[in-house]
Amino acid sequence: MDAKAVVLTADELLRVFHQSEIFLLLGAAFATVGIVSAAISFFGRKFDPLLFWLAIFAFLYGNRLWLQTSLLGLIIPNSMFFRSLRPAANYLVPIPAFFYFDAAGYLGRFGRMLLYPLTAIMASLVICAFIFGPLHIFDIVNNFTVVVGLLALAFYFIRARAPDKDFRIIRVGLLAFVILALWDNLAGLYRAAKLEPFGFLIFLITLGYVAARRSRDRDSQLAAVHKELAVAQEIQRSILPLAFPPSRSFRVAARYAPMRSVAGDFYDFPLTGDDEAGLLVADVSGHGVPAALIASMVKLAAASQRDNVSDPAAFLAGMNSVLCGNTQSQFVTAAYVHLNAVTAEMRYAAAAHPPMLLLRDGEVSEVTENGLMLGAFDTATYEMVVYPLQPGDRLVLYTDGIMEAANDKAEEFGRERLCALLSNAPMLSHESIADLILTTVQRWSAAQEDDLTLLVCDYQRG
């Protein structure tokens, strides 16, 4: 007799499982969608409230399907808490649904007016279900509240104009869910109905299709952007001189480390030769493509001043005239030095740029003569200073990214550390000291937040 009872119990469980398996499967699938959506929402680059509410909606919906199956009722011991949990879960599911549709912009003006009253009603039903237990009146209020919300949603979607194909696809899935949910809630007043989960499945499928299509389009657009950036990077590299040509008097090393694929830093050698050299370094405000475009204009502005290569003040004034009105509210700092081995002198002028450093006899000093930034004021004028050149002099031109590089304690690299590098390694070649400065700054930085550009020039003539 006991064996027969066991067989009957097993047969009963198997029969109930087969009756519930489709809803158990859908419940697991919906809950999984909720968990994945929550992970994407919280761990993505930016918190997405739409995904957040969808996550809660799908997770609760999936768990409600499990709670409503007959199989769970056979497995879990009957208790007042379990009897209350089933209707409470039913009342709780619409709350994140309301906020999801609001975040998606699917409620319209009338629906947004109903959002908080309907939410308050459903929250009250959840609390009452645990206090008073399952009562039929609660189901009637729940069905009525859900029907009102669904009708408001359907009214908006039927009247709304479809701005794009994605909206039309989602509208089909959402209307399928709304229609089947309305049927279940209206029929549920008289008899059990189980069509709503299939409507929710259709809705999730349309969301997944749109998300996959947008992801594919976004990947295609991103690939196109990367390709264009690669071309822009090659173009920018082409406007920078590869190296200072061999010279009897001057040895020049250039180092350039952009923060992004393209940058606003720029350097050039307007004059090269055995007896003369012109070194220019410039820094465009901002970063990325906009700054790189202005840097290209700086190249043209510098090229237009070939007649002024021996006069730094006139050189910068001419560049300023070309750039004024053409930099789209961005500005440019620059420093230019002209070196003459015949007269053994250097001429220097700058436009709001960090001072040039001079290493002589183991001591580092600043060469300073600053005017206004380029491209901002058409009336700006510039002055130059003249210094004697001595054999063994080392000159360093750089952009402010070198000095302002900050470590994880927000301490800037600063002038003192840069000067210490120069004075402590006078025997290093111009190439080696340039490498040392750049790598030291990069190691110091917690993260590179600016472009880094550096010119080191050694005067060799005796």
C-alpha cells in the first residue's frame, strides 16, 4: 500500500510538472533576462535607468510565474506566508513595469499622471496581502488597476507616431503583451487565464531584436569611426617632421605622446641648417579631433611665416594674424626659438606658453618672454629676448602636459622635477635625455590626461 502511494505521488508530481514546465521555463528565462539587464545597467560605462527597470520587471515577472505554478505548491509546505506571497508577487510586478514604460517614454502625458497613483495602489495591495492574507477583493482591485494602466499604454501606442523602424517593432511586441495582459486580467475575474506570459515573451523578443540591431549598427559606426581616426592619426603624423636633419651645430630630439589617437600638440622646425635652427612647439586647448584640426591650422600658420624665421616676435605675430577668427573659440599657446651659430645667440618669444629651459654648466634656468595666446586677440603683440649661446648649451621646449602630469595623489610632476632630471644627467645625449624625461613623466602619471610633447636641442659648435 505504501509503495502504491509513492508511485501515485510520483505520477502526480510528473503530471503537475508537465502542466507547469512551459511556465517554469519562461520564468527562468525572464529572470535570467532580468539578471543580465541589471548587470549591464550597473557595470556599463553609464547607469541606464531603462535597463534597470526592465531588469526588475523581468526578474519579478519570472519569479511570479514560478510562484503561480502548481508544482511549487506541492513542493513548498503550505503556510500563511506562502499563501500571501503568491498574490503579493502578482501585485508587485506592475510597479517596475510602470516605471520602465515611463523611462522608455511610452506612457504619454495621461499615463504619467497615473504613474504614482497606480504605483501607490499596487504597493498598498502588496502590504495588505501580507497583513490580511489573500482576499478576492484585492484581486479585483489589482485587475482593475492593471487594466487602467494597460489601456493608457495601449492608447498612447495606438496614437503615437512611429519615429523610426525600432519604435514600430517594439510597438508590435508591446501591443501583443498589452492585449494578452488585458485578456488575462479581464478573464481572470471569472476564470484562470495564462496567455500574458506569451505576450511578455513576444515583447522581450522585439526588445532583443532591436537591441541586437542597434548593437550591430553601433559596431559598424564604431568601426567606421576607428577607421577615420586611424586616417586622421596618419594625417597628423604627416604634418610633424620626422626628425631634425643632420647639422654641424645642433642636435635636436623630438618626443610626441598624444593623449588620444589624435592630439592638439604640435612641433615644427621652420628653419634647419648647419648654422641656424628654428624650433617651434605649440599646444591647442582641448583634446582629440577638434584640437587636432586646429593643430593642422597651426602648421599652415607657421608655414606662412618663412620670411620671419629669424625674428620670433614677428613669427608669432604673423601666426596670430592667420589664426585669429579661425580657431572656433579655441586658443593656442606657442614658443619659438631661433638659434644662430655664427652670431652665437638665440632669440626667443612665446605666447602664453611654459618657459623654455636652458641647461648650462650644470645649472638649469628659465628663458621667459610671454605674450598673449594665439588666435584670441587680433591686436596682440609679442616681444623677444636675446641670449648668448655657449657650446654645450641644452635647450628644452615642452607643452604643459609635461609639468602638469599628476600622480595618484594629485601631485603634479612640476618644474623642480623636470629641472632635476636635466641637471642630474648632463652627460646623456639629447636623444637619451628626451627618452628619460618622457618615460619618467609617464611613470609618474596615474593616467595621461594631456598630450606630451618635448623638444631637446644641444648646441655643439665651439
